[in-house]
Amino acid sequence: MSQWYLFSFITSSILPDTLTKLFIFAQSRELTNYLFPPQYVLTVTLHVFIIDLIAVTIVLDSPHNIPTAAFIMAKKNQDDYGTCSCCQRWLHKKTIRSHATKQRKSTTISARAAAASNEAQAQLPPPDAPIYEGLGKRKRRANRTIGHEEPQVEPPVIPEDPSAQDVIMDNHGIFRSPPSPQPVAGPSRLPLESTPVTDTVSMTKDNALPAPTTMRHRYATRLQNASAERWRKDNNVLRSTDMFNLDDTNDQDDPDSEDEPYLTQIPSDEDDSDDDEDDVNDHDVPLIPWNADDLNLEAAARAIDEAHKEQIMMENYDARTAEGALTDTDLDLLRPYILKVEQHLTEKTFSLLRYAYPTAPHSTLKSSKKRVRELSRFDCVKYDCCVDSCVCFVGPYAELDKCPICSKARYTPKGKPRKVFQYLPLIPRLHAMTSNLDMAKKMQYRSQYVHKEGQFNDVFDGTHYRKLRNTLVRDQPLFHFSDPRDIALGLSTDGFGPFKRRKHTCWPIILFNYNIPPEERMQKKHILNLGTIPGPKKPKDWDSFCYPLVQELLDLELGVKAFDPISRKAFNLHAYLILAFGDMPAVSLITRMKGQNGRSPCRFCKIKGRIYKRTYYVPLKRSTTVNPTLYDPANLPMRTQEELDAQIAEIDAATTQNARVELEKEYGVRGKAYLTTLSSISIPNSFPLDFMHLIWENLIPNLIEFWTGQYKDIGHQNQGYVINPTAWKEIGELTAKAGQTIPSSYGARVPNIATHGFYMTAETYSNWTLFIVPIVLRHRLASKYYKHFMQLRQLILKCISFNITGEDLQFIETGFQSWVQTYERYYYMDRSDRLSACPLTIHSLLHIADGIRAAGPVSCYWAFPMERHCGTLLPAARSKRHPYVAINNFSTAVAQLDMIRLLYQLSLSLEPDQLEEDPDPDDPENDDPDAPLPSPYTHHSYPGYYLLAPAKRRRLADYTCQLVLGHLVTRFSDPKGKKPGPTRAQLQALLSTLPQDPVIQYGRVKIGDEIEQADQIVANDMSNSREDSRDSTWAKYIQLVDENARNHGADSTFDAEIFYGQLKRVFILDIPAAPEIHIHSPCKLFLALMKGTKVELHHNMYTYSEGSLEVVDLATLKSVVGRMQDRSKWYIIDRT
């Protein structure tokens, strides 16, 4: 009988607001047979009948009928229940109190907007009334069942107290999405025919499966709905029905009501709840032709609405940037949370901080995340995806229950998605960037950039960008980048494995903001992370994962409302994706090209490949084939977007699958890439070659395999390019030893390439190629192969230059044409059995110049920033069971913190400001020999030079004092000889106390515009370096040398000459005024004691021998250099 008592207790103590659910639950009579034994079926059925009677009574009776509720709550204390004043429901008093508390904390949107909307309401017809509820949540009205018309219900009376009401904002006109029935991306622009999201209310209890695209964010509807209405409006094609619903028109023309998640304080009109009876059936009024007065009314209404929204955005900006916008409580919460995110602290470690620092304020991780989400007004959007990451269930896949490629189920047996892709929306972050005053000033770089003919210094010198500036946006009456605030974007993606011993890969997607100056745009804080496609496998349909991004980019082509803090006005923000890049497999995914699996493997030209062991290779010389096609490297048949579109149309028109596959292989393309629906994207100009992968992860490793006789299945016996194993072992040892004498600012230490080559990365290959190989290969690789490699090195140095002239570009283009032809002669030898020596990566060298011409220097689109980004994601993959969830949660947290920094214009840095003011010379504490010295220390006379500890006050040696006097004699002498310079005796009298006085000396100096990115040079005499530390004591310095120094009486002629030497120490010298020797005012000098060298140039490499000591001005030091010893010679390694 225990089950009977349990069931009786449930039925007798059920709350009124759950009886309806129980009524539905009880209709299944089979459930009673399952839960209870047969002997209790009659008793259970009786109770179900009682429940039915109670439920019917509730449905038929008034919800406010207290006697009916009292009957239901017969066994409850009536004092614990009452009617809620905000929602008019019979609720427990605890719930009523929580409603009241929430109302007191919230400021109702309609009430706040009352004063601001009076002017607008005076001229605008009354819009549809918003629905008010006391739930404190924004919902969409989706309660209509198909074929059923809801009765018109009068809106509830708005309480006079503004704090006693709340609003469902999405029902108001200003927040309503365009009423498009079918998601499209614009006229003829969507290759993936999107499937509309199922209306949630049209599902009954029998078919109420999880939503096909479970997007848990306000962007869910936004990204699935069409942009057709805004296309129509921007072309001034207005429907006559809009005259009777101006609020809807303004709503559709207001992108920031949905695109700007931080503008949650946009007020609605106060009078929205009082609809005029005459306006209920406005759309049923017979239409009449428009006249000029109608158009004037429409324009006036829009102007008022735009001014209203601009005022709101300005107030929102002022509130966020005002002092104290973030309270001390918020800052106390943010600091430990930033520490947790940036240092990858575990949740357990984070929870222990309160015990480690008991007096400091602390918050739980859950509440911290919630508050950060509220402050940033930003969160990720979750899309269901295949458990093997084949596709993302959006667009044409939105309604599927299993993967169309691998056929694996989308949902678990409980109806939850098995895996999700967390997308980080772009538009909110662009809004945050443009509304940040400092960032807005930095982003003026693009509009202020001046192109110089024949110069390729940035992406804005490329032909692709310059052509876009004279090209209309598709279906729009404006040119690309016509507004100085328009943003140029570049996309990068790549696959990386979060685990070393597993073949799992995930695919991050990042964007670069080219409006930021080049020296800052690649910094981590400016890179826009869009999310990481989860593993364990690479995506089969990359277009489905970039679907939400393309939807946002289409909106940005049309323009979204944003606020300009410089002019303090609202404007239409446009952003255009102009480049997309990555390694060859990544770009093949993006462009839907077949790569080396197609007969036309190159995305730049139409060269046909030769198949060898199921792979297509692309040699230029093909004399061994029948009727060979001759390819001139200077005149290759180039692809065009128009020709590619025609080939895709032919592929799509194929009648059979076999015919389609054959056409795909012939043309080297599988279909139309989704990114090409953007008007700013074209193939191949928008997809330049990734220099990092092409050179340092393909070409150089392949050359090493040739030199060691290990390249694939080619015979290497008796070939001149093979290096003797003993010599190769010596090369590896010299490479490892060079790490001691090459400073750390040159990059990671290169391992022994002969024994630890598996540790090599793109960075170490780069350092080895540019700095070490010219020394270690000399006299170890046959002469003609060594010269061939040195030609490649010279071309690489030209390509990685930040400033490329037209002559340099011509040198690169003709140089690679010559190098590839020589490569084929040396390694391919025009033999069919050596065809694998000509992979696509060798042919792609011929198109490096094409990429520079179209998109600027290779540093604008190489993959080094992506590799660094992948390195920052690796520590986040702590969970071995759910690594991709951990990575995406970390990315979301970083994006939210970045949003807070931008919105509230804060640094939120946990590092203290290290720069100190210049010490006061009158401060007596500075004369104390034991007083601490500032570090870093800088002076206005030496901008960009930072002196760092160790810092001491010590006397100068007598020999050093004599060197100082010699330096000062030269320094204060007249170059033209018209004024007599000071003599050594005069200077010695002026500085008579120099040998006895302690002088401030520093052990390190950094040279650069910013101390964090500056080169560091260490003073050898003041450093206590460990044995395994890397030598950073050698420097390059430039001095003016008088060519006529030996010709007495001749005018001085100075030329700048480069010197190399070892820094011994840096000291500060105060020179008093001495008008008699033409020193008219006191000055402060930063001097460096250098151990000079005698340098000789051999085969474009500097060798040196030891020289003498000399004192030079610190400003002559330009950079840190490295050294390397081979046999009996020391070589200078200078990356400048």
C-alpha cells in the first residue's frame, strides 16, 4: 500500500499551477499499469478521475476565482498564497515576493522611454502594443497554432509605478525581426537553400522534439531570418502597406535592435499599450497610390526614429564610459576571474583563493561567470553539429535528425544534441570596437592610409582592395569602403591537435581587423575569435559551420547601426571580408576546391596535373609525355571568378553522379563556396598563399629530405645534392650549439636537426633557414645546390620584407620562375619516376608574386598568428573527456572579458604599470648610494630606450674616464670647424670629480617603441647569466665617420657606417653648462661602453675579429645581434 499512499500524497498536495501538466500526464492510462500493480489500477483510475474533475473546474472557472482555488488547496494554508500584482496569477507568497524584488531592481523600458518618445509618438501612428508580463524575460510571441486565430485581447493596465512592470521587448516594433517566411541571404546569393526553423508553438506534445537548430541566443532568429526586407528598403522600394505600419518599417531598418546585444536599454514608447481601435485593422484598409505627402511623412517618421535611436545610443555610451560605471564590487569580482581565465586555473584552485586570501572579497565561479556575462552583454551561440564534426545543422541541414554524411544521430536518446559548435557573434564585437574611443581612433588607420604607386607595404596596396573601392556593393547604391569607418576583415582557419598522441583535430576560426595599424593588428587582444569547430575529425562541409558568419557579413554589407564616439553620432557600420587564408587543405575546404586530388590542382591557374600513384603533380617540363603541353612560368593560364562560376554551373547541371564527379576532378572544384556569396570575395584574389606553410612546413622540409636522401620513394644514389651523413651530423651539432650565442629575441632555440628534427616547427625552420643554414651548408653541400639554396634565401628575405617596391616584386616574380625551373633540372630531372619531386607546393611558388600583387606583403596573411592562437588554446584543453567544450568555454570567457574592456574602456590588466617618472635631480634621496634606482628608466632625450636593472652607483675606471673624455671632445666639436671645440684639458677641468664620483650604471637596455616588444641588450660586465642562458650582449650600432679625418684642414664629410660589438655597461653622465666651451645648458647623456670588432664581409656574411674598447652614445645602438662559430671563424647574425 506504500504506492497508494505515495500517489495519494502527490494528488492531494499538487500545486494549482502544475495541475494542467498532471492532467495531461494522467491521460496515459498505460502509465498507471506501468507504475502500479494491477490490484491498484481501479484505485488509481479513481484518483485520475478526480484529477480530471479538478482540472476541468480550473479550466472552466475564472483563474481569479478564489473559492475555486480554495477548493483545490483544501489541504493548504490559505495564508501562504495570493494573487500576484504583476501577472495576476495565484502564486505562493515566496514567488510573489521574488517578483516584487525583481521589479524593484529592474527599470522598465517603457517607463524610461516615456519622456524621450513624446515627440516621436506625436507624429507616428501608434504601433502594435507590446505584451507585458511579470516574468522578467524577453520572449517571442509564438503561441499561435497554425490555422487558429487568437482573439484580440486587451493589454493589461500598466502600473503607474515604473518598477512594477516588465516588458517582452521582442514584441515591440523596435525589436521585431523582419517578417520573412523563408530565410534567404539576399537576391540570388544563397547557394545553400536554408530551411526555416520550425515554429515552436506549432508542435504538439506528440511531435515536440528538440528544436532542429537549438540556438540559445537572441541571434538565433536573427541569423535564420532573411535580409530581403532591408535589401528592399536600402533600394527605396517601399511597399504601400508600410504607410499603415510605420513602426514595422522603422523596425526593419533598425539593425542594432538585434545586432547590438549590449544595447539592452533601448526604450519603447510609453503609449504602446493603448492601441487606437481605428488602427487595429489598418492593413485591411483599401490601398491607394502614394503621393508626395505620403513620402514626406515616411521620411519625417524615419528621421524622428533615427534621431531617437541616436540619442539612446549616446546615453548608453555615456553611461558605460562614465567614471564608476563598474563598481568596486564588479572590479573585485573581475580580478580573480581574469586570473583564472588568463592563467588557466582549475575550478578547484579558483575556489581555494578565498581561503588563501580570506580578507579579500571573493565570489563563486558560477556567480562570477553570470556577472561577467551581464557586464559584457555577450554570449556564444550554440549550434548542433555532427558528433564527428562532419556538418553543422543549419541551413539545409537544420531539420535533419542525423548527419547527411556519416548518418550518425544528431540527438541522444534523451533528446539532447550530442555535440554543439559554439559560435561567437561578430557584430556585437565590432560594435564594441567602434564605440571604444581609443579603438575608434586606431581604426582610422585604413581611411588615413595613402597608397603610393609601386609600393606594397600593406593589404591596402593590393589590387583586390583598390578594385573593391571602385566596385559597388552587390545590389546596393554604394561603393565598398566608401565610409572612412568601414572595416576590412581577413579570415584564417587551420586544424590543430589538442593532444600530442592522438590524431584528433579541431579547427579554430579567427578574424583580423585590417583597420588597426600593422604593428598592432596581429596582437592577441585584437584578434577576433569566432569559435573552434570541435573534433575529432575535420569538417566535411565547412560551409555549414561558416553559415552564421556569412549571415552576419551579409548584414554588415547592408550596414548595421553603430555609434561613433569621435563624432558622437550614429552611423551605418559596414564591414567587408576581403581575404581568407590558411594552409592548402584549409583553403581547399573554404573554397570547395579539390587541390592535389583534381586534374587542375592549382587555385590560381589552369595548369593540368600529371597523375602518379593517385596524386596529381604539376611539373613545368613534360617532354616524357605524349603531345606534352608546354607551360611558360611567366605566362600561365590564370583562373578568373567568372570562368570558375561557369564551371560550377556546369557541374551543378550534371545529370548523373558519375558525370558530376568527373567534372569536379577535371575542373578541380566541387561547388560554389559559401564565402563567395559575399560581394567582397573573389577567387583567387581573396585567397593568397600562406607563406608560412608553403615555405617552412613544406618546401624546406622537402629540401632537407632530398639532402639526406629520404625524400619519398625516389632513388638518391650518387646524386650530388645528398650530404654526407658525417657532415649532416656535424650540421646538427653546430645548429644546436648556435642556440647559446643567438639571442632569445630571434626566436625559439633550434634543436639538433640531425637527431631531433621531429621537434622542428615553422618558427625554428625559419630561424634555421635565414640565420644558420648559410653558414653550416657552406662547403658541406655541393656548390651548385648551395648557390641554388642561397638564391631561395634571398627571395624569402624579399618576400618577408614589410616594404616591397615594384622592383622587388619583379625580382620576386622572375626569381621564383628561375628557381623553380632550376629546381626541376636539379631534383626532378624530367623523369617520370621522379614525378613526385614536383608537388603542388613547388608550383605554388610561381604564384607568390600574384598574392603580393593582389593582397600586399605576405605578413598580412601568413599563419603565424593562427599558430600562436592555437598555442593559447592548448592549455585550455585540460579535460581529456571534453576537450573541445573546454576550449570553447575558454574562448567565450576571453571574448567576454575583451567586450568588457572595450565597452567600459578599461585595461583590466593584472600587471602593474612599470614605467616610472624621471627621478627628480633635486631630490636628496638620489644622492644616497644605497637608494634604489628606477627600473625601467627612460629620459625624454632618448625616446625608445629603456634602462633596466641591475642598476648600481659605481665609480668609473680610470681608463673608462679617458674614453669618456675622448668621446666628449668629438661630440662637442664643430663639424665645420668654424667654432673651436673643447680640448681634453678643458673637459677634464669641467669634469674634475668624474673619477671620484659614483656614476649611475645599468645592466640592461631595451630598444623599441614599446617596452614589451623591444629588443633587449645585456651589459656583459654587469650580468650574472647562467651557463645555459642565451647570449644577448652583442649589438649593432651606427656611427658617423669623417672621411676626411686624416686630411687636416679639409671640411668634414660624414658617412654612416655599421659597427658590431659587445656591450659592457651603460652609464648616465650629467654635463654641467660651460658657455666658454660652447656647452650652453646642462645635459644628461646615456653612454655605452662597447668592445668593438673588426668586421669583414665574405659572401654576404659578416665575420669578425676582436677590436678595442670605445665609448659611444646609447642612441647609436640599433638592435641586438647574434653570433655563430663554424670551424675557426665567428659569424655575425643580424636579422635587420
